Amino acid sequence: MKIEVRLTDKNDAYIIKNMYPLYLHDLSGHYGLVPGHTPNKHGIYEDSDHYITLNDQYQVQNIWWEHPNALFPYLIAADNRPAGFALIAAPPYCPPGADYFVNDFFMLQPFRGNGHAQIAITSLFQRFTGQWELYTNPSEKNGVGQSFWRRTVSHYTKGNYEERTGPTMDGEKLIFKFSNRPL
């Protein structure tokens, strides 16, 4: 299967926006009944009941296509079919000290467990040189995600990375940090 990772623009933003509710639903399985990870009264995965339709949620996501030098919305395709997405941020949308941040990464169910996700994210690591940071849920319910990131980052960096659990702008997370700058 051919994996392609390409930067999207406003014309194809809708593809990522179509998958985003599936991503939020997927995350809810890792968090349980934690506020912000359950649907609002309208069935939308958002903190506020202000969002009534998915179109309302789409408007919030437009920021990813409004800052082309700092926010990078990538579509992941498998044999020319949408398979997932990666939202990569650069300053000022990163944690302090990071040059690049994996804000969101998602693969649809049929494309998991066969190396496609690792191919996709590794290709993005190779496109941007600097200090990287990414977070994932530290709970036991996210063992598959933790294992994926640990295996992928370890393989990519040849074991030269930092991993710790700690506070972030998004609560307590498992934090991965590494640099891919040439020595």
C-alpha cells in the first residue's frame, strides 16, 4: 500500500474536518467520562454547548489553514484514500522550547497496526528539523497509543529521546521530546 503525506490547503481542509469527529470519538475511549472528552448536549465533542452542528466545530478548526508558516495540517492517504491526518505546530503554537509539536495525529481504524502510521509520522519528522515534542494520554486505557509513540520515537531517534509524565497545557500527559538536528 502506498502511503502519502501531503500538506493540505483550504480547498481540501474538509477532508481532515470530516475525520476530526472520528478522532475525538476515538480519544474519548482513552479518557472515559472526563469533561471535554464526552459529547455536549448536541452530540458534538466540544466543551461548550455553543457548538450545535459539526459545521460549528469546523469553523474552530479553520485556524489550521490560516497560519501557513506556523500550522501544518497534513492529510495521510493510503492508495489515494484518506487514512488519517497529522496537525503539526511550530512557534508560537508550541510548548516553550519546542520547534515542532505533534498537536494531533490520527489514523482511521482500517489503516492501523500495519506500519502505516509509523511511516507517516516519520516522514513528517524528516521534513522539519529541530526540537520536537508530543503528548499522549498516560492512562492504562491508552496502552496502544503509548506503545506506538514509544516504539516510533525510539526507532526514529535510535533511543535518543526523553520520555516523562508531567503537567502540560492540556493536563497531565506522557511527554516525548527529541531533537533531529544534525550533531
